[in-house]
Amino acid sequence: MHVELSEKRYYGIGEVAKAFSVNTSLIRFWEKEFDVIQPKKNAKGDRKFTQEDIKNLELIYHLVKERGFTLEGAKIHLKEKKHQILDNFELIRKLETVKTELLKIKKHL
């Protein structure tokens, strides 16, 4: 999954949930379950997610929703192989972007 968010410093939980096509409750749940997601909160308690949080959410989404990991399995996998997963995940994202661009070019031919 490639998340389309405009370049900003912080994102609200509604924006994040919409980008991932999930409910805000799932984002809050993952925040509680995974230590790597630590959004900042303003005085009202609104969550503000950084680019790093978005990247971690993408990784969690990939493991849980796309690869079918359990939450415990995803936690263990993240702790043991986070660097390797990030490298592979970044490569997959770049290849998906290239594929999308190639399909656009093919459509215009």
C-alpha cells in the first residue's frame, strides 16, 4: 500500500485514517499496541502524527493487513528485523511507484 499524503510536518488522525482507508479507532489501537507509533498531542489531546509515525504505520499496515501477521507476530518481527523490513519495504514502495508511472505511460501510448 502506498499512502498519499501531502507534505506536512504533522497529520491529524482523520487524515491518517483516510489515507490508510481504516477507522480512526484502528489507528488509536495500533498506537497503544506498537511502541514505534508515538504521535505528539496538543493541549486538547489531538494526535499529531509525524512522517516517522506514518512510515511506521505503513510498515505495520503491511505486516498486519497485507501479509497477515498477528499483532504479536508483527511486534516480534519489528523488534527482530526492523532494519531489514524497512529496506525491503522501501524497495517495494519504489517499485510500486515505478510500476504506476509505467502504467500511466502505457495508457498514453
